[in-house]
Amino acid sequence: MMSEKLKNITKEDWRKLGFYYERDDKEKKWVFVGSKYGLEDFCIILNEYSENKNNEIIGEHIHLGPYEYLKIMTSDHFKVTEDWICGSLQDLKKLSSLIKEEIKITKIDTIKIIENDFFQESDFLLELRVMQYGYDPATADIQLWE
């Protein structure tokens, strides 16, 4: 069980990230929860990663969120797995654009699965849960409820 201090730090980390995420192993998908603005923060992260030339090296990666179990990694081909969203810097930039377009056209309080030919080799899909504006992503973390 987390201390109140650690819970508060974790809540702030989710809020800084702008969205909450979790892995659904049963359905084989990564679930992202946030307002349109919060989910667009994920696109910003992907863009910033893909624009950093230091990330061109295969295997380079970053960890996301307070628990850091989702990683964005440079690879020679695009794939979403239980640990990674990986691909070339161009692939990650393309993914960012794809997600951003889906966010624009998806209505609030809607769930949208991101799937197309781009995901052919992936083990996992991406799911967006578009919440109302002002949504607090920390509220989705059930580990903070106890």
C-alpha cells in the first residue's frame, strides 16, 4: 500500500503527463485515458522524441509516466508490444499524426481503437478513451484509490 505522500506524488506525475495509460493484457491493447488536450500530450511526446536526433540509435528509448512501464523506443520497424511502442523516428512521427487525427474526430466520452495497416506486426493495439475537458488523469489510477 502506498503512503499518502507517494500517492500525491504519483497523482501529480499523471497530471504532468496529461493522460493516464495502462496495459490490458487480456484484450492486448494499451489504453490511454484523458481529455483531448491530455491525449494530445502523448502526440507531443512522440513528436519530441522523433525530432531528437540523439534518438536515431536503435534501442534508444524513454519511459513514460510515474510507473514508467510503457516505453517509446527506436527500432528498425514499427511495432506495439506489451513493453514498447517502437519504430523508426519517422514511424513514431507518423503514429503521432495518426493519433492526433483520431483525437480530433473522436467525440468526448468515446472509446476509439487505433488500428490500421500500420499495426500489422504489432502484438497490441492502442485504445483512446476521450474524456471531458478538464479530466484529471490521476483519477483513472486505481492504485491511488486505496
